[in-house]
Amino acid sequence: MLQGKKICFIGTGNMGEALVSGLVSNSTRPEDIICTDARESTLTLIAEKYQVHTTTDNQAAIQSSDIVIFAVKPQILALVLKQTAGCLNMSKLIISIAAGVPLAAIESCLSKELRLIRVMPNIAAFVKESATAIAPGKNARQEDIAMAKAIFDSVGRSVFIDETNLMDAITGLSGSGPAYIFLIVDAMADAGVKMGLSRQDALFLSMQTVLGSAKVLLETKEHPGQLKDRVTSPGGTAIAGIHTLEKGGLRTTLINAVEAATNRSRELGQLMIKHFAENGLKE
């Protein structure tokens, strides 16, 4: 799918590097990847580590590429888009991973027809276990969607979202979700310490328990409720713990957390649309 395609990363920070690592380890030739960044020290490290091409010239990188991935911070994306607008056209697939920036914001900034795709990975891309959502713009082709999926499957697993407005829910669930899990792991480790375990053992057991539970869910494809029932024997320890969690409103709290994060993502998206329109290209 990606064979022979030239891919450039505009911005090669943590997420950009994670994607480069994933692509290189999945048979994309390093010579087909171009990385840009404002920091020459970063580019030197990336070139040495992955043997890819690097440059500080965004326009030159885009002109020689088939797929352009904007991996800069959301706050500067409008500026970078304006600076590179002359190189962006329908011959290139353009992917944005800028969190909180809707496709409508990019379109209002550039005011031109483009093959756009918005992607929402999460921090687990660093260990090639990202949960990623892919949302295509109106001009994206089926081949574009397949190429985007191939890129982001190199750092985890991805799903196709055919309605861009669902990206706010994705942000609230899987984009912000690792923060919820980190908090749960930390709380479980604290509980282990309270019950007499060492901090090191409690944290390890908490992390491994979450990892193992997720793997069981993914591999068996059983409903979480069914697996929960397997662990809870009559009058046993697990049901006593679950009773306490239900009494404390764990389900409601997590649902509320995802809802709050989704609503905040929607608010930020509207602000981004306004900001990009105000700072877009003038006719």
C-alpha cells in the first residue's frame, strides 16, 4: 500500500518520531521518509537513529512527497499551513494529527480543495499500541484512507470514523483515555501499599494486571461483563471489591469523565475553527 510513496513529516517531535519508528520497522524504506523540524539537533538525532532524510525546509520536503503528515503543535499549525500552502494541492494526501484541530479549521485556513484526513492517535503510539481514529475529509479517496490506516497501524490499531464530528468522542475516550488508566493504575498501586506491599511490587502488579486484562479482552473478544463474571465467584473477594467500586460510582465517574473531555474537545474545536479562519489565507 505504501510501497514507493514518499512520506514527509512536518514536525518530528515525540509523535512524529513514534510514527517514523513504526514505519521503518514495518518495511517502509528510510529513504522514502523525509523529516522536518525547527531544531537541527532533533533532525541530527532522527537521521542517525533511522537513516531517514531530514531538512529544515518544509516546502522542499512537501514538494518531493506524496503523503504529508502535519505533526506540529496545534498552536502553530495555522502558521505552518500558511507558510506551506503554495505546495499543498490535490496531488498529495495531507494528514493532520494536531489534537483538537477539526478539518473545518484547516479548510477555512487554506481555502482550497485538498485530500485531507484527520487522525487521532494516543500516547501508546510510543510503544506501538496506539488506539487511533481516522476521519477523512470530503475529498479523501478510498486509497487515501487505506494508506492512512497502513501508516497508523504501524504504531498500534486504528479504526475508521466516517463522521468527523465523532472525533470529539474519540478524543474524550481513547485520546484522553490513557490519563484515566494511569490514574487507575496509580490508585491501585496506592491500595497495594496501604495493604502492605512495597511500592515497587504494588506498581508492577497494578501495571501488569491492566496489561493482562486488556490482552485477554482483545484476544478472546468476549464482552467485559462475561469476563468479569468469570472472576467473581459467589461470596468471594472480587465481588466484594466490585460492590465497593459500584457503591463509589466508578462507572458513572468514568462515563462523566469521557463526556466532560468530549465536550471540552468540542469547545476547543470551535475555538480552533475561529482562530484558523482569522489567520487563514486572504483572498
